[in-house]
Amino acid sequence: MANNNNGKMSREEAGRLGGEATANNHDKEFYQEIGRKGGEATSRSHDKEFYQEIGKKGGDSTSNSHDKEFYQEIGQKGGEATSDSHGKEFYEEIGRQGGEARARQRQRGN
């Protein structure tokens, strides 16, 4: 045990031990629930620009630490997961919607 302050436990050590005790006493659902509550509280206290800024920071950080192959791999996995979970009708519908939207853009442009 790391001690300082006249034999008292450090904040770091106390935090680690507290975290371990909490993890031993709670299940996955507990963490999902506190995560949901935290997300709801955050969404009430922050605006769209806040989320855009943290998204940009995360994207910049990720792009600085990963290469082209990383993005190709996650794109491949995402495409496979999407195709596994959506049927032919899904792709027909989004294709139809995209075609209609494009036609409307062309009509406004002329």
C-alpha cells in the first residue's frame, strides 16, 4: 500500500481500492444504468456545439494516432455488420430515397 501524509493512504490508492470494491459489488447493468444517467445529465447541460467540439477533438486525435489501414478495417467491419443486420429491402429503400433527394436537388438547380 502506498502511504504518505503520516502513514495515510494516498488519494490515488484510495481511489483504486474504491474502484475495485465497486467493481466487485456491481454488475454490468449497474454500470449501464449510471452511464445512461450520466449521458442524460450531460445532454441536458450541454448544447450541440459542445458535442461537435468534443467529436472534432476525438476525430482529430484518432486520425493522428491511426493510419489508412485502420480506417479501411473499421469501414469493412461496419459494412459487414450493416449488411448482416439489414435485408435487401433496406438497401432498396435507402437507394430510392437517395435517388429522390438527388432528383429534387437537380430540379431546384435548374
